[in-house]
Amino acid sequence: MSPAKTARPPGGGPHTRAHTVAEACADAWFRGHGSGQVEIALSTVAAVAFIRPPDADAHTLIERTIAEASPGQVGEIIAAQWRMYLNARPDLANPIYPLMAPWFGEHGPSTIALKAAKATAQAALKAGIHTIHPHDADLLGPLLTLMRTGREAQARGQYYTPASVATMMVGLTGAPREGESVHEPACGTGGMLRALAEAMRLEGRDPATVTWAAVDIDPLAVGCLAANVVLWELGPRVLLGVGNSLTDEWITDAQAQRRETVELARTVRTVRAMQALTTAAGGHAPGPFAEGPAAAGPSSPAPAPAASAPQEPNAPEPGAGGTWEAETLF
Ligand SMILES: C[S@@+](CC[C@H](N)C(=O)[O-])C[C@H]1O[C@@H](n2cnc3c(N)ncnc32)[C@H](O)[C@@H]1O
């Protein structure tokens, strides 16, 4: 089986460099693992992209750390990135699942997959993944296209809109205004959303003020978009679903799933806070008359959310003209 071909965009800008990185990563994965389990390769590259070294020295340190680490240790580094992701974005737990799951299954990735993941991470670093600002390109779109065999990509109609075409289309439609909703019914890895966010930034507006709703029948593409949401800083009002936008009630399902995972995260945080209080009180749960911070006891509120904690969108429901339920989840 041969990997799919992607047309390399012209010029030496971020999209070309993203293709170069994607090609290097796909080569490393195929050499080390062969086709299959492409979600591990995508997950590895997304995790490396999440690490944002502040300068060249930090980049060199990361390269050396990965080079000297065993494949199992590289797996730990990648899993740690995903733990941080889930902590910050429990609202995206369902869409991100295909990229996260390989690291947290009962058995974890095979030895061969871990070795190939290490090689893929090294290829991403060597090809310059950190020379591309995450806002400026879709790394995962070209990588997903390359990872899929030609026939598979053809069957799925999965040739994502080239970034230059997406930018031209956004030039015709205009960038969203603050508070608006954007609905993408066949999102792929989100190239159109990135172009819209870029157009907003060029006009001095913040993409995090928009409600982004997107669906695709391909869970892996939606997983890549869930990673891109963080890389592109699309903000807290994001609803992603897997389904057929022509027939499915995807919005209702995605809202229910999101509510469930956010509730679960809140419960976990409350339990952790209670465990910390119990430990601080010398191994016993604090009684109602305990003094100091421990006195808050079982009715203490859940800890404050991370800065990027999600909010339930309070914006017109895409495609239905209604309103999304306004609800404070944290
Ligand atoms: C040509 S790609 C375009 C992706 C993206 N909009 C872009 O501009 O890069 C088409 C995407 O639509 C998805 N798709 C096709 N039929 C669909 C349907 N009925 N519902 C949701 N997604 C669909 C495919 O999985 C694929 O990711």
C-alpha cells in the first residue's frame, strides 16, 4: 500500500514548511512501523507541537532529551502532554479520544509502535516543527492525508482544501465578527476554521470570541481538529462532533457528550481536592470544626478551572436558528 500524495503548496511559507514536517514524519512512521496505527503518529506529532520551546536553546534541549530517552520514556512524555490537554479541555475529551486512547489503553503501544513514535517525534523536531507558529499552518491535515493510503483517502473524499484556497475563500466571505457562530459541516482537520481565525487576527479580532461548531464523519480528522483547536487557540466555545452532517442529530449528541465529560472532570477535581484536604489533615477527613482552609470540608467548591476552561457556548445554534443553552459548567 502506498501513502497518499499531497500537493505541496508553493513558496517557503508556513504551509510549505508544514508539508515538509508532515512528509518527514510520515516517512519516519512508515519506515519504523509500516502502515496502520496512524493515530499514534498523528498523536505523537500533535504532542510535539504542543511543546512550545521559548527559544533555540530550549528546542535543542528538547531534541537532546528525546534523542537520549528510551522509546518508553518518549511514550511517557507524549502521554504527559495529553494529560495536560485533557486537564485543560475536558470539553474536548470525546473528539480527542482517537488521538489520546493509544497511550492510555490497558496494554499501551507495542514496542515497535513506541520506537516508531520516537523516530516520528525526532523527525518532527529535525524538520523544524517548532519553526512554524502553530497559528500559521495546519500540520495535521497534510500528515493525515499522507498517512492514509491513496485508495483510502480517495474513498473518503479526503483531499483537504489547500491553505491558499481556504484563505482566498475567506477573503470572499469575510472574517467572522466577535460573538458570531461558525458552522463547518465537513470539517476535516479544520483548514477552513484556521483560515477564518487567521483572517480575524489580521483584522485585530480574537477568534476565541467566536462559537465554532464542526462535524466530520471521520473520527480521526475530528481528533486532529480537537488538537488544532488548542494549537490555533480557537477559544472555549467549541463544539466538535463525529457524524453525518446530512442526516445526524450531531449537535444534540455532541452537546450531551461534552456535558458528560465536563461533569466528570468536575467530579474528578472535587475528589482530588478532597484527597488533598484529607492528606493535609493528617490522613483524616477534616471535621466540621477544623480550623483553617481545611474547615471548608466536604461542601467546598471545586477548584478554580484552568484559564482555558471551556464554557458552554451561548450562541445561535448552528443550522437550527435556536440558542445553545447558557450554562456555567465550572
Ligand atoms: C474535501 S474534505 C474538506 C475538508 C475541509 N472542509 C477542508 O476544507 O479542508 C471533505 C471532508 O468531508 C467529510 N465528509 C464527507 N461527507 C460528509 C458528511 N455527510 N458529513 C460529515 N462529513 C462528511 C470527509 O470525511 C472529509 O473530511
